[in-house]
Amino acid sequence: MRLREPSIFLALSQLFALATAGFQSTFENITRGSDFLLRWDAINGTEYPLVIHSRLINQTSEYGANSLEINITTGLNASSYLWTNVPNPLPYIETAKYELEIRSQNWARTKASEPVLASEYFTIANSKDDGDADGPTDGSDETTIIPSRPTHQPHPGHGVNSNTAIAAGLVVPVVVLLAVFGFVWTQQRQKRILEERRKQREQLCIE
């Protein structure tokens, strides 16, 4: 039974590392058209190659919003990436909130896949040099049409951090793993106790 303990502890440590991993980059003071260097903590090598997935959420009412999402890059085998001409390939909307996710390319096509890392929601400021630039903005005399899906925007102060959601999603499998480990260990212990008692009975009969 002791032979299984290292693999179990290794699995638990990997799950813990995944739950606590995050972006090293600070998503503040990002401007439209700039280049933004993305860096993140070390992740499990089995997750490579990676996909950087971007999402835009633009609130349309008190409880509703439209969203648009697209991959920025695929087949990435590194722990950093230079995002050029932010927020390309997403359109720019000054009132929108943006989010980045890092996913394993091996699982990116499945609906059940969970992101390896996820950023907090962040905004992008309009560059002073882009006042007359072409492209989608949120100007009062312009309308941006987003091919979107309905979603619900959380109230300010009540949102759930994406890393917290990932950690919460990993709690259940960890608990199940510990439960299975405890059950197997208990069964083995009871088996050893019964075996020792059987040997003791045999010795008494012989004597």
C-alpha cells in the first residue's frame, strides 16, 4: 500500500499547483493598439501545446451582456506570449471588459474542457493617438454589432475570480481522491488484521 502513496501525493501536488497557478502579468493600464507581454506561472507539461483564448463582454442592460470570444494564438509551447495590437483579433469597445484564458490545445475542442489559467476581467483604455483611428469603438455616434451570445454580468463586487472558480472545481476531485485513498487504506488494514488473527488461531491450534 505504501507504494501508492508517492503517486497520490504527486497527483495532489499537481492539482494544488494547477489551482494556485496564475498570470504573472498585471492587467492594468492597457491601451488600445499597444503590445502586451503575457507571462504565467509554470504549469503541467502535459497541458502543452497551449491556446490563448480571449473574450469580450459588453454590458447591454443591468443583468444582460453580449460576448464575443476568439483564439489569439494556438500551438504555443512557452510560458509567455507577446500580444500585439491589443485587443486584436477582438474589436475594441471602450466600455467592454476583456478576459484571457490559457487552455490545453489537446482539450480545447471539447465543451467540457476547463482553462488551465484565466485572467481577471480587465478594461482597455483608448489610446490618445487613436482618436481618429478606424475600427469599432463605443462612440456615441457609432454602433458596434457584436456576434454574441446572451450572458449575465455579475454585480460589481460580487464576481467570482476565474482562478478561484478553477480551484473550486478541483476541490471535488481532490476530496474524492482522498476518500478513495482512505477507503483502500482501511480495507488493507482490516485485511492485515484478519490475516494476523488467522495466523494466531492456527498457531494456537498447532500448540
